[in-house]
Amino acid sequence: MALKYSRQREAIKEFLSTRKDHPTADMVYTQVRKEFPNISLGTVYRNLTLLAETGEISRINVGDGIDHFDPDTSEHYHFQCKKCGCVQDLKLEHTGKTNELAAMQFDGEIMGSVTYFYGLCGKCKEARNS
Amino acid sequence: MALKYSRQREAIKEFLSTRKDHPTADMVYTQVRKEFPNISLGTVYRNLTLLAETGEISRINVGDGIDHFDPDTSEHYHFQCKKCGCVQDLKLEHTGKTNELAAMQFDGEIMGSVTYFYGLCGKCKEARNS
DNA sequence: GTGTTTGCAAACAATTTGCAGAATT
DNA sequence: AATTCTGCAAATTGTTTGCAAACAC
């Protein structure tokens, strides 16, 4: 299954690359639709899945049951605001020891782990204190 | 909204308390149905949600998009097998994430974090090597 | 009696999929 | 020409909800 060029996929990738807010499939859809009014949600999903499989973007889970997408595939952490639902990157050096720690006294094979943080984002925190 | 006794809720809680495999709502449903053939999935969901809200059980997310439920509400980590989907507890002393938390520059308020591990469980690992 | 809980079915939300036609190689 | 990709709609999956009847206090 060789990949073929598609303007829709290019637009999706292009749009995502400009974003730091980790859009959902639906957010990608409503935005890309401005350029391709006939694009379908199915196409957006298919391409996001494809791009995630080839490693060009990453699919992230922050516990709200909705997949978010991130053009930055380097290892880093995410935070989601419980109030407004926004997703942000977290600068946080990571020791990489967590998986090894977990591997001790476990009879299976640990391939990786996911960690995310939650709380109130800067804006919502400020709004609450006023 | 005072809580009233219900046999269904009691059966759900009772069933869950015997399990270490972190059942999904559907697994709880098919089991409890043996005792209450007329119980509905809606009732199971309502009660699981209720029990999670009162803190009697905990709702856990291991990234597969399906909620699992755990009678053990103490803080601990989970592992999910990518092959068979089973969920297991991980013995793992706290990784000092709190320190990392304190160390970072973030303008919001971090209330907590979720970490889970994935890979191959003991059985699936063995099956692969044979 | 008042208020909570139930069963049922319908509603939802996020995501996936079957298919015939359009676009890319 | 062969194959991949698209739009559309219908299907799936996990979960929630509205309602009248049943149950608990």
C-alpha cells in the first residue's frame, strides 16, 4: 500500500503543523473545511490515523475520551484543564527511569507508558480568583 | 440527594470487590446479569458512576477508550496488554513525580496526573516466544 | 407520600467502514 | 491501467438520558 499524494492530507498536515493547541479531529475538520468545503470527517479521521501511523504526527490521550493530535512527535508531557478542556505542553525533564522501575518484578514486557497531568490552566485559575 | 439502598447497586459493588482484573462496564453487566437477569446496562453505568463519585471504587483509563473499574481505590499503577487487552496492577513505589511537578514552571494549577503502562502481559509474552 | 432507583429504549458522541467515483502514479 | 484516496452515509462502540413504573425510607 504505497502512499499517494493527496491535497486533503497535505492540508491537514499543514494545518496541524501550525497548531500548538492539540486539536481534536473535529477541530481539524472544521478548519480544513474552510479550504476544502467538501472534505468529509471520514477523510480527516483516515488521514490523521495514517499520519499517526507513519509517525508524522502523534495521537494523544488526555483522559477525556477524545483523541487530540500533536505535530510535535518528540517525547513530552501534556496537561489538560478540567474546566475549559484545553491541552497544553508541559516542559518537564523526564528521567526515563519510570519504565525500568515498573519492569522490576513484572513477568510481562513493558513497552512504554503514558503520563498526563490535569488541573486548571492559567486562564481558568485566574478567572476563579476574581 | 440522599442515597437509597438498591439490590442492584449492592450486587455490582459485591461483584467488583471480588475482581482484580479491572472489568469494564460491559463485563460487570454480563456478570451481574446472572443474578439479576433484568438489570439494564444503563443501571450498571449509573451505579458505577455513582460508586466512583462517592469514592467506593475508582474509574480507570488505560488509553483504550474504554473505562475500567477497580475496587482498590488506593493509589497504584496500571498496565494494559496491547495484545489481549487485560489490565493488571503494577507494584511500583512512587516515582517522585511530585518533585518534577514542583520543579516546573507552569502558570496554572496542577491537581494530579495519570500514568499507565502498556506492553505484553506475561502470558502473551510467553505465547510469542514459542 | 416523597424522593431515589430501575428497565427500557432512544439519544449521543467519537470514530470507523463500505462503496462507487475521482484523483494520483 | 492500476491503485490509492475521497465524499457520503450508514454502522459501530461506549456511554448517557428521558420517562413511567417500582422501590426505599
